[in-house]
Amino acid sequence: MADSVLDYSLDGRLAVLRMDDGKANALSHAAIDALHAALDRAEKEAGAVCLLGRPGRFCAGFDLSVMRSGPEPMRRLVTAGAELLMRMAVHPLPIAIGCTGHALAAGALLLLAADSRTGARGEFKIGLNEVAIGMPLPVFAYELARERLSKRHWLRATVQAELYAPESAVDAGFLDAVCEPSALVEAALAEARRLAALPQPAFRRTKASVRGGVVAGIRATLAEDMARLTGPTG
């Protein structure tokens, strides 16, 4: 399966997803829909998912053309993105990410929602820059960050919008490991294979138990969260 923003292929038991919009790899409605479709397909034919970006760019965050087009389009896109992240967080299959470059805002949240994150070394920026660009950080974002980031970095990464190089992103908790860019794809695939070997249903049940409370809390407050973010609809 291939479309304009996402390529899907099978490598043994792995569903390999490659995001590439030819630009910054923004998380648009098209990208979100394509990722949902890929996760649907992977559940039927794979044992794990490996998500990759394009060289130098993993994901630059939500599509700015939508985010700047008014409160309601912004609300719809951010809500759709939050639902994708919640799905990833409790997805029955392991999700390993190969972070090929910059991962900002929603791109960093994709890392927080995944099971394993390997990043490429380089002059890349990883983190939640929302406050730095004048946008309050949504509840779903800082709760995912609270779950995955080091306590030493949580306030710096959220309230203070600190961005990290790949090596320091490991210490913060956005990444689990880094490697040379030339080795990244194979390293991410190896992680996906390792996770695919874990027995089911033990994996999915434990993942749902461990992360389900956070996801349920986020979903229960999502509408209110979005109203605070973008203002009332009426």
C-alpha cells in the first residue's frame, strides 16, 4: 500500500510504514487517515509495526496550514491527532519508531506514544515546542510526556519547551537509543522484530493495563481540553 504521504510494506512479520510528504512530514488529516488505515491493516497481517520518517525529518508536527486557518479547523486536526496517539499508545501490536531526524510537537508525541524509539545521530531537534510558538500545551500532550519522560526533564520539556539533540533526548525519555543515520532503519527494524517475538496475548493485555489508565483519562477530558485550546464553538 502506498499513498502520497505514507508507504506500507511487509517485511516478514513486520508492517513497515514510511512517512514522506516530500516536505517536513507534517501530521495532516491525510497523514492521520493513512496511519489509521495502516494500523488497521497491520492488525490483520503483522506481528509488529515499524514507523519511519524521511531522512532528516521524522515529523515536524501538525500541519501548520490547518493550524493557522482558524479555531475550528485547528480543533478538528488536533483532536484527530490526539485520537491517533491514544490508539498507538494501546495498540495491540508493538510499535517501534525509527526517528530519522527532527521530531517536533506532534512528531515528538508520536515518539511518546510508541513502544520503542531509536533515533538518528545528527543536528536534529526533538521536543515539544508548543509554548515557544505561543500555543498552550494540550492536556493529552503533557500527560503522555508525564508518562514517558524523566521527572528531571518533564517541566523543562513541557512548560519550558526545551528541545533536545538526539543523545540528550535519550536522557529525557523521548528516545531509547541513538545510532548512525546509515544504521537507523535496520536498528528500528531489529527493535520491531524483537518486540514481535513477545508472545500474544500477553503483550497486548499488559500494554493495555499499563497504559490504559492514562489513555482513558485523556479521552475523558479531550473535549474540554480542546475547548480550552481553541475557545468555545458557540
